[in-house]
Amino acid sequence: MEEGLKSRLILILCILTAIFFVVAVSSCSKTGQLKSIRDKEMSLRLDAEKEKEDIAKERDALKEKLKKSEEALAEEKTGLDTAKKTLVQEQLINMSLKEELQKVSKLKDALEEDLKEALATKASKGKK
């Protein structure tokens, strides 16, 4: 009987050893799979972080370009305002010069008429 008990005990221990071996192998296999998944996830996270940093750099560069463009636009606007003021001044000067020219033309016409009359009067006195 003792021998039957020993063989049963050995059989139970062999079965338990086989079960523990299968559990250990499956545990190692799952650990390897989880490590692989974790590595992939870490790689994706690193890629996403790098992409985020690149986008942040692009955004900062675009902000800088926008700031420079706004400054250039402000300078151009100031130049345009100055040019408009100068144009208005020149137009006013042109209008006053035209008025002066019209006055001088009227005065010239009047003087020509006076000269014609004076010459006509002198010519009629000279013939007499």
C-alpha cells in the first residue's frame, strides 16, 4: 500500500509540476507579448511627442512670421498715410496754382485789350 501511495504521490506531483510548468510558460509568453505591446505604445508616444514638438516649433515660427508681417504692414500703412498727406498737399498747391494762373491769364487778357485800345488810339491820332 505504501508503494501505491508513493506512486500516486509521484503522479500528483508530476501533474502539479506539469501544471506549474504550463502556467510558467504561458506567464512568460504573456509577459513577452505585454512587453512588445508596451514597446509599441512607447514608440507611438515618442513619435507623438516628437510630432507635437515639431508642430509647436512650426507654430512659433509662424507666429514670428505673422509678427514681422504685421510690423511690415504697419510700416507700409504709415508710408501710405504719409503719401496720402503729401498727395493732398500737392493737390491743394496745384489748385492754388491753377487759380493764380487763371488770375494771371485774365490780367494778361485785360492788358492785351488795353494795349490794343492804346495802339488803336495812338494809330488813329497818328493818322490825323
